[in-house]
Amino acid sequence: MIWHETGGTGTRTVLLLHGMGATAGVWHGVTRALEERGAVRWIAPDLGGHGGSSWCPLYSVGQLAAQLADVVSDSRELWAVGHSLGAYVALALASGWFGIRVQGVLGIGPKITWSDADLQGAGELASRPVRWYPTETEAWARYRRVSGVGQDIAPGNEFLARGIVHAEQGWRLAQDPRTFAAAGASFATLAASAKCHVRLARGARDHMVSLAELHAHAAQADDIAAVGHNAHVEDPRAVVRLLDRLQSDPTRA
């Protein structure tokens, strides 16, 4: 089961895909900006194994994309905006492999270069057992570190929605640790498979990916000034402006 929320109206739909460890709550500022513009419908799901969505035995970019097909199957004109891991999933959806037609993809802050150490670290995280915390405060602090949504950029609780879970054992992150197995897919392969216009962007202070790396996979790549990896949280209106550019010129190479 994929948990998702939706808002706005119109024949144009924007699918918002969060990054590893986060939930759809990180799009709060973007959805508010989209609704101020009007004439657009938005859908913000929690990716499989995150937030309110079900856990699965195995995770991959393709598996995460396949789970979203039913969520957006009734969308007449679909545009995808993905952050980090969400950018990978958006590109997979845009391949047409899952029976969904995507008009354009805006990818924000995807990590493109994966060292052996990066891959080993992701594998170790994926194999760790669920960790329980004795207090809610400790769990929220851990969630902020894992998702990158710190107090400095997202002081409001709306950005943290469904990030932790309470049970008899205490508090834990809502994220299934096994989702880290989805890290390290070939970005080049996914970008080449997209059957639509792709625009990439990064926060100018993001150390995970360079503008040159983005330009290697998209003719149109942008720095978002004065923000870091979670550019969509720090400057949601800048993200909406980039989406406007993508939609106004979807065929330019």
C-alpha cells in the first residue's frame, strides 16, 4: 500500500517524490506554492518503505516506481519532480516501462557518483536491524539526521509528517532500513531511458553532486542559489519556477 496525499485541481498533475529517508511531508512548501498558482493537481506519496507506506521484502528503483503506477494511472498530463532518490524513481517512471506517460521530469539533487565506500555504506545500512529509541525526542532527532531535514531549514512539524512510529518497544523511524538497498543505481541508464524532457537542478551548496555532473546527463541543469541538498525545503518557490520552465519548453534539448 502506498500512502499519498493530493490537492489542487486541473488536468495537469505534478507528482512529487521525496528522497531516501524522508516522507512526502518535505514537499509542504512546494504544494503550498503550487496551490497559490492554481490550475494544477499535485500528488505527494510516501515511497515504499517510507512514512505511511507498506514495507516490502526487497527494494530497488524499479520496484519503487512500479508501486506508483496505480497512484498516477488516472493522470491526464503528468509531470514528475523528484529529490535525490526520488529523481531516480521519476526517471524510471518516465521510461514508459510501467505503463505511465510522463511529460517531463525535474530532478533535484540526485547523487550521481557512487564510490565503492558509498555502496558499501548503503549495503551496511540496509542490513541493520530496526533501531528503537526510548523517547520520542530521540527518534525525531535521528529522523532529522537521516532525512537531512534539520531544524535550521525546517523548524515546522509539517515537514516531518509520518517520519517516526510509536509501538510497545518504543519509538523507531518509519523508514524500513532495507530501502537503502535502492541506492547506487545507474543514473546514466535511467536518464537515457526517459522518454521526455529532463531538467536537473541542485542546491548551490549541495556537496553530493556538482553542476558539471548534472550537465553530463541533461542539457538544462541549474544551481539553486544559497541552498543545500534539500533545496525543495529551503526554497520551494525556486523549485516551482524551475518546474514552470520545464513545462513551458518541454521539447527543447
